[in-house]
Amino acid sequence: MKVVAHRGYSGRYPENTMLAFQKAEEARADEIELDVQLTKDGTVVVIHDEVVDRTTDGTGSVRGYTFKELEKLDASQLCRGTCPVQRIPSFEEYCEWATQAHLTTNIELKTGLVYYQDIEKKTIAILEKYDLLGRVMFSSFNHLSLVETKRIAPQVPVGALIGKTGVVNAGFYCQKYGFEFYHPSFDSLDDNSVAELKAHHIGMNVWTVDGMRELEQLASWNVDGVITNYCTVCRQYLDGAK
Ligand code: G3P
Ligand code: MG
């Protein structure tokens, strides 16, 4: 089972920052999950919310800022006082770092609330520039974004994100649309849904799992990945279970 660091090592460090990504690598995560959006001037940036209020010292929407303006904000608000000032990384900055990091990346296209025009094309162009297309996957709650990435870069695997309701016949659904992975909320899975997905040869990366009971359940289902805020704990558990 892969350990996927949700927004980097976000349980201890400010989410979606270079510090959280570096710490995830140090904690021996197999993969980093991060979220991308577009600024006013079309820069692909790494941030979870459509607004900057929760994670930075600024206010307002990501798409209301140019990248130069966005870079001035302090993105360490969630760990204020316990870690140095952080910046919202451009996706390009992340990719430059990822070329020498020993892990893969799950790029979540945040197109559920705001449909950022051409974000798929722009993200793929950056990955091409850094020769990273072979070490990433895409995920999104907006499955049309996955269809679009498949149109541009069919070789890159994609995962269909689904919230707590799940999809009853998710294996059939993913197979029909060429989605190699299903990314459900843990609460939506049970023995039957896992069996249906396996029967359709669809991989599963499950979010967001930080508890032992859930971790043991995922291990017994033998899913592909656990998406967690605490990559150290998951790594230690999996090392111990070997
Ligand atoms: O990829 C799993 C997870 O990131 C989906 O939800 O809201 O944390 O982006 P969210
Ligand atoms: Mg995400």
C-alpha cells in the first residue's frame, strides 16, 4: 500500500507548501497529493481552497490575485509561530523540486467549484517541461477534467474523486470512462464496493485516513494507497506489518 501525503505532510506542517512536501519526502512517503488552481494571470499554483483566507494572512479568491501578489502572502497560517513563513508555491516550483525527489505526485485539479479554463493543458505543459509525466497521476472531483487530461496525455493515469456518498457501481463507472483509479472517501467503502472495484480491475487510493482502525481496514482490503495527513504514522505501521 502506497503512503500518499495529503497536501504534503499536512498533519504537522502548513499544507501545500514546499516545507510540507520536503517533510513528506523525509518521512518516506511514496507519493505527494497536492491541489492546483489558477491565478488571475494564469499561473498554476498549489493551494487547496478557492480563497486564501484559511491558509494565508490574506483574503479573497485565488483567481483575484496575480501570482506576484499571491507570493507576498504568508501561507503558514495553520502552523503560525511553529514554523517559518511559507509561500504559496507555483506548480512550476514544485515540479523543479520533484525532479530530484524520490516520490511520485497525485495532482488534484481543483475544478469542482471554479472551472479554471485550460488548467489541464497548462498543468500538463509544465509536467512536460520537467519531464515528469511518467511520475504523476491526476485526480479530480470534476470528472470532466479527467476526461480532458486523458485527451491531452492519455498515458497518465487518473483517479475519480468521490465524496462520502460514493458510487454504487464505481468499478463499472471507472472502467467505462477509462479511469484507472477510484479515490473514495473512506466512509463510502465497504466489502461489497471494494469487491466490485477489484472485479473491474480499478485501483483504489482512499482519503483521508489518519486513524489505526481505518488503516488496518485498508490494509486488509489491500487497496493501492492510503491518502493521509500523517505519513510518518502510516509508514511506521506499514513497516511494522511487513
Ligand atoms: O485526494 C484526496 C483529497 O485531497 C480530496 O479532498 O478536499 O482534501 O482536496 P480535498
Ligand atoms: Mg486534494
